[in-house]
Amino acid sequence: MSAGRYLTLCVTLAVFLVTGALAADRLPAPSFWDPNLHLERPDLSALRAIRFLTDDDYPPLDFALADGSLVGFNVEIARAICEELHIGCTIQARRWDTLIDSLVTGKGDAVIASISISAATRAQIDFTQPYYKTPARFVTRKDSRLADATPATLVGKTVGVVAGSAHQSFLATFFPAAVGKPYPTFAALHEGLRKGEVDAAFADGLTLAVWLAGEESADCCAFKGGPFIESRYFGEGVGIAVRKEDADLRRAMDWALARLAAKGTYAEIYTKYFPVGFY
């Protein structure tokens, strides 16, 4: 990671943590666990520690500080799981494109690195229940006169999307009277919205939330309407990956995640890293 990128990362993280602390008591956190479903804690007495693998270059989900220590939403969720299970925990960073192979070949017990649950990944590994999803969201400038973002309110309005994305396809299908304006990248889309080139932007909610909370947005914009979580377009969510034969470990982590949600720990971690919630 370059020095300039690291400095930007530190500044952004500081904004996240300060804003998150202020927002922690008022920002609703998502929940993917049925409070009425009582899971049993599997016996992990034969396991001395969970060896988590993650990436180290995907802030605010997982990234490394100057001293090499790992931080981020995924990292704190992993540590909270180990604490809830009363078991040792190690977290090691590996290159993104090696994570699944490292898990399958036994170099770790679980991967918590924002790997999406899909038919392709399920063919190689197993997953816990999703611990977050990435809904699609509309964003408008704060001075926008749009009261909402619906098929009716967006008739004839120009909506920016990333070219070739699932969001472009979704907009064309469910908001046919809106005028889609494709941009080559997320950065170009964000800049177009900030400059008022479009009436709204439609993109990945998590990416938009990080942008809205950071300095680059200049506090220009806010979410409008949604969220949209159609799995055919936006996926099934993100789970913790384990080997197919490690069903007890998967069940134990599902139990721990449900407990973290019930106790409010998950919400605390979510609001810390996402002061602008993406749901």
C-alpha cells in the first residue's frame, strides 16, 4: 500500500470511528438472525483455536495498519465470535486470490473476507448464514427535490449507474421510465452525482455508505429510498467460509453470530465502521 493511500485510509478511518461513536445510539443496524430461533452451541472442545484468514486491503472491512496489525469490520466480527465461543483466535492476512485455496488446503479454519455466497463459491466451500448483505441504494444530493426514489418519482429523471453493472440492469428492468446514465467507474459516478450531472445515483449500498461517510463526498448527498436486496441481481450476501467437512465449526459460528446480534455486539461493530448505514 502506498504512503499516500495509507494516509488517506487513516484519515477516513478516523472519520468512521469518530462519527460512528456519535451515531452508535441512533443508527439502526441490520439483523439477519431470527430472535426466536434458539440454536444449540456445538461442542468445539477438540479445537484449540479458530485460525481465521482475511484480506488486508479492503477498508473498512479488513486492512492493515502501519504496524501490521489487522483491523476492520470483518476482523472485529471474527474476534467477537472467538470471544463468544470462549476459544482462541488467530487472524492472518493473505492475498485475496489465494484465500479459498488456503482454506481448502488447511492453512486456516475459516475465511472472513467478504466472500459472496454464490453457486460458484458453494461448489468449493461452505458458509455460515450471511452476516451482511450489500443492497442497492439510490443516493441524491441533499438539495434534491425528490421526495423518494420510486418508479413513479423517477419518471424522466437521470440516474447514474456503473456501466455493465447489475444496478444498471435492475434500473432498466424495474425503473423503465428513468433515464440511465452509465459511468465507467464508481469514482466517476460519485463525482457525477456530487457535481449534479444526474438526479440520483444507483449503486452498491456499502460502497456508497463509505463514500458518504468520507471527506470526498463533502457532505453533498444522502440515501433516498430502498434498500433493494433482490438476490438475482445483488447476491445472497456474505458469509464466513469454512471447509465443507467442518459442519460443527460452521454451526458454532452461526450460534455465535446470533448471540452477538441478540446482545447488541454486532450493532456496535456495525455502527463503528459504518456510521452511515447502508440499509
